[in-house]
Amino acid sequence: MKQNTIFQAAAIVAAGIILALVANAFASRDRKVSLVGTYPNALKVPAREVPVAPVATPVTQTVATTTQPSTITVPPTATTSTQPTATAAIETVGINPKVKTPAAPAPTTTTAPTPHAPPPTPTREFNAHPDKPYIEIAYNDVKALHDKNVLFLDARRTSVYEQGHIPGARTYSVWESDIDDKVNKLFAERNDQAAQNLPIVIYCSGGDCEDSHMLAQKLWGIQFNNVYVYKDGFPDWQQHGAPVHTGANP
């Protein structure tokens, strides 16, 4: 009984081994189990590459070095043969300054200015500009117009005007109730076109002050066509040391 059991167990183990070998034989390459001691590619050794001896290279380089001097000596011969021709061409057309001596310039006569004659000073013409309400000007033009007794209008408040203003300027504050009366009175004084084309200079405190521009718009609206705005205003007039008048009168 005991022998039968051993025999059956051995038969089952042998059958399992046989089945395993059969299954491994039919399995794919990535799932197949390699048996111990079986290495199919162990005896396959790749053939060693034999290096090719560079036999022809020294011959080729030797030939190149022996033929090189014969080709290099040709350009200097050509260069030395053409150099005189190029120099001759330059000397022929006169580009080389050593070939030709430049002719002496013809004598010119100049009239020397009179030693004591003052240089002419350009004068600006302050013509009428009916297409523009006003033109902004700086101190030099303001001073030139003031010297010609042009009408000056002060657009600041009367209280500020009395503390100091440009001599001869009239007070025409745009923020006071009588501004329209003053503008109408000025129009009555200059009711013809010739008088309305005379220059008028308006100023205020300069900087951000827009009172002079507002008054210029008013005068342009009633046909005054030659109005100028002193853009830097009364402070700039003072900085230049120009004369200042105080009080209520111009």
C-alpha cells in the first residue's frame, strides 16, 4: 500500500514536469522560461573588424605638396606684371595727387564789411491773424510791443492789478461783472477794420492761469484780429526787471 502511494506521487510529479516542458515549448518568447545552463547565444562571438591601413593617403599628400609650389608661384608673376599698369592708369586720370600739381586758385575779391556798422537786426511783423483767436508770445516780443505803445490788457482781478501791473495796461478781469461793458467800450473805440487789426497784448499770472486766453477769445469773437497772449504772464515780466506800476490807474 505504501509502495503504491510513492509510485503514484512520483507519476504525478513526472506528469507535471512533462506538462510544464510541453507548455514552455509552445509559450511565446517573452513568457518562455529558460532552463538552467542553456544560453543559445553564448557561443556566438561577433567577428572582429580589421582596420584598413591608410596606404594611399601618404602618397596623395606627397603629390599635393610637391605640386603646390608650382601653382603658388604663378600669382606673384601676374601681380608684378599688372602693378605698373594700375599705377599708370591712376597717374593718367590724375587720381594720384603726386602726379599733377593743383592749379592755384583764381584770386577773388571780397568786400570787407564796415568795421563800425552794426549788424542788421531782424524785426518781426505783428500782422493780423483773423484765423486764430490769439498767438502766444514770450518776453522779447512783449517788450518790443510795449515799447511801441501797443494796448496791454490785464486779465487778473482788480485787487491783484492794483498791487502791480505792466505800465499802461488796463484792468480787464474776466471774472468781474463789468467785463462785458469794458469789451463793448473797447469795440466802440476801435470800430473800424484798420483799428481792429492793431496788436493787443493780454496777460495774467502765467503758468496755469487761463484768464488771458479767455479774454482773447472774447475779443476775437467781436472781430479783434490781432491779439497776443503773454504766456508767461506778469511774474515773467518782473523776473526780467521790467518796470512795474502800482495803483488803480494804468
